[in-house]
Amino acid sequence: MTTQAVDSACAFAWRNYLLLHSGISENDNRRSALHRYVSNVRDAGGYDFDLLQIAAVTYLKKLDELHDDRGARLAADQTLADCLQSQNAQSPGA
């Protein structure tokens, strides 16, 4: 998986985040935290683009709710695990 997938997933999540939060700067610290998180997800599991997008959006949402990077990472990781479990249950032969 290329860094292009990470960059695209982050750009998607960040654009949507800015639409909901008009007072946030384009260069806010949350943007670099998002990129670090999604890069780590990619490095850890090589997830596809769709899952990286889900992770990115969930991370930003939980970061707002919890005001805690570690908690946001854990919540986004759990969402990824749930998505993977759902995909595995739907795949033929499962």
C-alpha cells in the first residue's frame, strides 16, 4: 500500500472535518496527528483504502469527542476490527 492511499484517506477525512468545523485552521495539529495515525494503521496491517478512510474519519470524530489521542486511536482501532470482522463474515466460505 502506497503513501498515496494514506494521503488520500487523510485528505478525505480532513476535508470533511473542515466542513463541520469552520473555525479550524488548515494546518491544525489534528491534521498531522491524523496522518501519523493513518500511517501507523497502514504500516501495521496494510489495510485497503476504504478501511484507511474509515479509520481516518473515526479517529477525527473520536479525537473531538474524547479530547485524547490515545482514546481516539483505540476507538478507531476498534472500528477497524469491527469492519474486518464484518468483511470476514460476509466473505464466501466464512
